[in-house]
Amino acid sequence: MLNDLQTIFHQEMRVNAQAPGFRREESDHVVRHVSLTTDNSFIIASCLTEENVDTVIEAELKYFRGLNQSFEWKVYSYDQPHNLTDTLKDHGFTIGDPEALMVMDIKEYTIPDTSITVQEITDKKGIDDIIKLENTVWNEPHQELGERLWRDKQEHPDSLFLYGIYDEGKLVSAAWMYIEINTSFASLWGGSTLQEYRKQGHYSALLTARVQKAREYGRSYLMVDASPMSRPILEKNGFHCLAYSYPCDSPTDKL
């Protein structure tokens, strides 16, 4: 089953993927998403061999240098050649921490009983509340995230859904979800909760809201890139690990 899911994910979310705000380009060796806004471009899929890997990497660096854009090369643990991340590092890429690709079959999810009220967020004020929450939880600024969420909600209202849990007017937990275009998937993002409100069922309540919306839009699977901290709670909710992903950021000195 997991191998089948990995195949479906690879074809739908990598090889044939489309993303709002990006121009999809496919060459003999890679699938690029070139940014049409201020977001970073990225390479979402590749088909390389030990013989051509160095040549293709140099060609992609040259291509994006011509656009004056930095980019991320998203590598998954099943990609070939098996030492792709090491080779990218040799070419000056910065390799980020690995994340677990977690996928859940929606039909296997049982809606839990909960008294927690989840609100759908659709306006600028609500998104500002989310960014304030993210800033507090992670102790770092998230201005660009707020700009992107507001832009995406305005331009693609049926692709992005945001949810929050309030306590006496204060946002204490939030998460969002993208309905991925022409796929069987919806992707989960966020899931931040103020420390004093954790372990009270907020994440499960936000997950339930997103499962129900994904079902409305006919999606079969939920996916999320999970940190080591998040993986246990996802597994408890029925997610399975299909692979590990590595964000590899292009060298800025080659722009």
C-alpha cells in the first residue's frame, strides 16, 4: 500500500504538479516551478543518473542565474542517484533538515468527538492573527508568510482554507490547508498552538476541520512535511511516512 501511495504522490505532487503563482517548466531531467511573484522558485522533481547529475546541476544553476533567481531543489529519499543531496552540497547548495513526508488516506480517518470550536478564517484580520500567533510560537517574524496567505486567499479562494481556535477573542491555535490542483491531495500547513493551550485537543480539532473540507473537494489523501516533533502526533492520527524530503537551497554567490 505504501509503495502505491508513493507512486501516486510522485506522479501527482511532483512530476505533474502545478502551483498558483508559479510557471511550470519540464525539461528532459527536471520539473521546475518558476516564481511569478517574490516567492523562491523550486525544482520539484528530477530524473538523474550518476553520469549526468553534475552536468544537470550546473545547467540548472546557470538557468536560474539567468533569471536572477535563487531556488530550492526538493530532494526525496527515494530520488536517484542515491547521493543526490551530497552532490548538490558539493555544488554549493545548503542542505536543510530532513522532514518526514506523511500521508493519510482520508477514508480511514474517524471524526473524533470534541467540544472545541474551530472557525474558518477568510479575512485579513484573521490572517494577521495567524501571523501574530506564528511569531509568538516560533519567536521569529512571519511577515512574508502573511503576505503570501492573504494573496493566495484573494487570488485562489477555493484552494486555500485557514482555520483557527479562539479563546475570548485571542487566537490560540491555527492551521491551514491547500487543495492541490488536479490531484488526489490536500496539503496541511501550520498547526501552531500557544504553549499554555497544548495537549488539549486543538491539533485534532484543526485536523478534523481540514479533513472535512478536503472531503468536500473530493480529495483522497492529506499530506504534510513533518518535523520530528510533529511526526508522533500525525502517526497517532493515521498518517504514514512515505519518504524523507530535503530542502536544498541554491548558492546565492552564483546568482
